[in-house]
Amino acid sequence: MNFKVEVFCDAGYRANTYLIYNNEKCIVVDPANNIKTLKKYIGDRDLVGILLTHGHYDHFIELFNLLKEFDTLVYMHKNAYKKILDNNLSCASLFGCMDKFELKEEQVVFVGEGKKIDFGFVQVKAMYFPGHTNCSMLYQIDKMIFCGDVLFPMSVGRNDLPTGNIVSLTDSLKRIKKMEHDIMMYPGHDEVFVLSDALKFNPYLKWRFQSSLFILYSFLKKW
């Protein structure tokens, strides 16, 4: 593996930002954290892309500041584009943010199921996993998956926000269960984990409890 991954989680919303990099190039996944710290790690590297796992405000807080500093493209599902420009759909208004965001379409690359992106130093496979939102993407590099708010070590993304759907989320979790169990999962919140551990301990992946747990989860609303 000729690249490294750094995780940043220094903002109030406890969302993870990931920097994937080698000596010359880097990618940012979900720019949610302190841009000054992020810029220090980017250094002289060429920022060749920004990946958004989905269009919720707590995962793109620093996106527009990052685009002011770097000339690069943003990769996202087509449904995320409308969402990040609408404070109600992105839930920015729930966080007290009333800023008006603008993002030119030529700055965006829309990705969907099976899209492969070659960044030169890494190849990324995009996968569409709706449920938490209608724009939730997973990004796979080798045996690593950046999964946003689809799956956490002991939980899953809430489905009661705009465009969330419990049926779609259930289908997405069924697909995850079929993945190779030794894959490392890099979630939008919480710690990095091995999928095999989630399959053992995450109650939302134990289907005999699925119905009652999803009903309970609608009240918990962790993220």
C-alpha cells in the first residue's frame, strides 16, 4: 500500500475527515474539520479530489473554505448536489447555519454505483448505499471503505432526516453483510473498525432483531 490515511475529528459535531495521501498527492473525504490543521497535513501535496459520502452539513462544513484554497473537483452523488445547496435538505438549519452556499456544477463530478475514479496514486470504487440519505456513497480503496453515516461500529445512520428511508437502509445493510469480512470501515463518526467485528457485535446487522431495533432506533437518533 503506497498511501497513508489520517483522520481528523477536531470540530464540535464529531464528524470524521479523512486525508488519503502519498508524497505528492492527496484526497480529502468529508471536509468537516479545522481547515488550518488539514492544510498543514496537505502541505505541498496536490489535492486531486474531495469525496463527499453524503450531503449532510456536518460532513461538508469546510468544503467551501477548502475550495477557496485549492483548485480541485468534488465527487458526490447527484442527489447530494441539490442537498448541500439547500439548508433544510442538508440539515444545516438544524445546526443553526443560515449561510447561503454556492457551488458551480463544473466543480462537481457526479458518481454513482460502480463508478471507478483513478486519482493516479489510488483507484477508488464508488458504491451507492441509500437509506441514511438518498445520496449516501461508499468509497472503496483496496481493503478500505469510507462509509459515511451508513454504518458505525455498533449502530447505523438515522433514517428520519430528509430523504432518509428505512427500506433502502435495510437493503444497504444486507449488501454490506455480503462484503469481505476483513475490510476496514472508515465511518463518518466514531472509530475505524473491521467489518467482521460489526457483524459480530452491531445489533443492526443481526436480522432476527432487525424490526424491533429499527423501531427503537427511531427514538434514539444518535446522528
